[in-house]
Amino acid sequence: MAEEGLTLRTLFEALPVAFEVHAAALDRPVRHLGLLADAVDLPPKQDALWVYPCEASGSAPDLDALILRLYRGGASGLVLPGLSLPESARLLARELGFPVVLVRRAALDALLQALWQRIYMHELVVRREAETLAQSLREAFEAAGGVDRYLDAAGRILGATVRLVEPQEDEGIAADVAYRLPIVWGRGSGNVLAIGTPSRGREVVDLLLPHLALTASVLVDREAARIESDLRLRGELLLELLLDQRAPTGSVILAAERFGMDLGEEHFAAIWDIDNLAGAMASQGLAEVRLLRLKRDIGQILEQQARLVFGRAWVLPHLDDFVLVAGARSADWTPKHTAEIMREMQSRLVPVLQRYALSGIAAGLGYPYSGAQGLRKSFDEAREALVVGRAQFGASSITHFANLGLHRFLYGWFDTPRSRALALDLLRPLLEDDERGRGQLLETLRAYLEQHGRASAAAAQLGVHRNTLRYRLDRIESLLGVDLEAANVQLILQLILRTLPD
């Protein structure tokens, strides 16, 4: 353990030179000793004890201005040759609590030599301890299997908690955090290392921080690379297994065997998709490593929970979706039972989604089939159930293909970029009007259509007077150029609203 940081009190303790201190704030830290050539040139140096060889007398340059400038610059104190301090300078030093040390000119050289030796020896001890701890950090870095394990080890070395904080959590860092160490490069760029108050000396910790930031950044990059590699491998399996219709059957079987999947048995597919992930990424500014961790965490939970229930289960990433393939016989697993299991799995994902500030996740499920073509059929059913189910039942819905009914005929409409573009184009006047704060027109239109055109029920749902509702409906008709009472118009607007992105 290094000695405590130097203060004026410990620095001047038992010196073989007579001196006089004005102002009693002797607990100010001292890390440097500097010599001022004149009272104008003041190099910025925090925690520096400055020596100004000009005599402290009434004929000296403006000591008041010098003391004030040193105090504002974070200096530790000022050493002057002389026997007395001008009254104004003495009062100012006392008012500021800024130490001014007077020493006889004949003893100035001996004082400087003694101060320099003490500061140098202290710095030597600090650097030796910092080198020893840096070696411990290097060993922890080499032994660490991941970022969390390394930060735990670093915390033990520093005598403080060390954790990685995501950008959107940065403003909420606790007040007891002594250091915020930004990661400025690599896939962890934007993250912050939050370090509590260390038991090690401040000077030692300051020397270790650049090493800690560098090694943590490297481990964050390594973790991201490992996650990405695993996701890519699983994604390649998904491509061969479910998406590439031209892949030979033998290639598909080999791809499945790599993960221990026997296509001779029945399997079903479920597609999980995070609600409004694109919007969350844009608003939060998710770092790449954070997005990779999110995919890893959700994939691991889904796979673990599915294996507890079905025995055989794999999660394969596809863009921002998660494709769950699980072994299940159709005779044992009804659509209703399977959907109930998926809802239970969905509840297990809530803590992860909350940790990443996400609102929810939806899923679509297909029937169990055997063989490669059967699994592809289940995948197509799951995708259709996800798209139509979310449009019909809303965000975070769990929909089995068996529950689509007549809504299957709308799949082509819900799943095309053209339909979404048309919906945005038609409703843009309402969206722009709402953005200007002129009324809740989109919300009003939804309520009106949900109540099948019954104005009184819609007004009650919105909590507004019937006249207010009538005014809003008239404005909607004017902006869109439609007749809201026409049944065909209501049907089209219902489809459009369900296509509108969240």
C-alpha cells in the first residue's frame, strides 16, 4: 500500500528550516513543485506548490492578484522569501484559505531542496506501487474470460467497485462514483467505466486508469467478436436450413447435424421479434456491443427455457429476429398449449428487455412437421403468424398460425414495404397536425374505428365531449379527403392503421 497522498501539512512536517505559514488550510494536496519566473506567466498545474523568489514586501509586484490567480488555478500554495506579508495579501490568503509560506531568503535554497526531495521520494513510491498494480491488472487481463470477470478483478486490485455503464445509464451514475472513465474506441465506444471510491491512493489510481481503460476496451471488443461469431454461425445454419430454398437436402441435413438436430423428427418454428427495436436504437444510440449483448442474452434465455420444456431447442438469429426451432410432436403439443408456453417464456424476457429499455417482444408460431421441407413450412407459418398477429392483436402479441383464421388473407398487405409506405403517405397530414400540437387526430381516428363508428362510445373512450370528437372527426375528413361514415372507408382505414409502424 502506498503512503497517503502528500498534503502541505505532511510536506512541511519537521523540516530543518524555519518558515511561517499564513492561512491554516494545510490539508490541500501537493503533487508538484514549481518555480515562477514572474507573476504574469502562470502555467496551469493542478495541486502544485509554487515558489516565487520575489521578496514578499510592500514594494513587491501585486501579490493580491498573484494569490487570486493561483487559487483559481487550483494551486496548493505559494512559497515566498521574506519576513512579513503585506496586510492586503495576508487578509486575502486568510479569506480564501490559500496557504502562503514565508521563509528567510538565506534559507530558501535549503527549503526547496528539502521539499523537492520529499516530493520526489513520494512520487517514486507511488510509481513503484502503480507498476506493481499494473502488473496485477495485466495478469488479470490475461486470465479473464470476459469483461465482467476482469472488472471484478480490477475492482479488487483498486479496492473499489468497477462496472461498465451503458451510454443511456451514464446520467444516472450514483453519486458515490469517484471516476468516470470513457471508452472512446472500438465496439465499446460510448460506454463508461464507473469506479467507486478506491482504497488505493488517488495518485496511484490516476496512473492506472489509462491501462484499465485500454484493457477493458480490448476485452469489450473480444466479447463482441465472440458474440458476433456465434451469431454468424447460427445465422448461416438458419440460411441453409430455412431461408435458402435452393440448398440441397444433403446440405440442409449436414447443417442441422452441426447443431445436433435430427430432421427425421418433428420440429416447429417460432419467430420472436422485439417491438420497435429500430426506434429504440435510434433514440438510445445503442453501441454495437450493446446490441450484440442484447441478442446474446435474449437468445440464451429463449434457448434455455425452450430446452427445459421441449428438450431439444435451438435459437437461430435472423437480422433482428430470433428463430426458435424446438422438437415437439404435433400429437402432444396443441396450438393453445404451445402458445401458453411461449407466453411463459415471454415473461422470462421482461427483465432483459427492461435492462435494455425496450418495450416488449412478439412471437409467431408454426405447427410441428418432420423433415427439412416441413421445418421450412413451419417457419413460413411462424413468420405469417408474427406479422398478421402483431397487426391484428398489437405489440407483444403471441400468435399461433392456427389462430389467424380469415386474417391470413391480409398477410400480403401487412408484410410489404409498399403497404407501409402507402399508410404513412396517407396518414401524414394527421401525423403532421399532431406534431404541431393541434389535436390528437390519430388517436381519435383509432378510437372511432375501434368503436365501429359510434361517436358516443368513441368520445367516452377518449374522455372528451361529443362536440370535441365531432370537431376532430370533421378535421380528419378534411385532411384526408374521405367520408368516415362510409363502411368501405372505415375498413380501409382499419387496415392502414394496423400497417402503420409503431
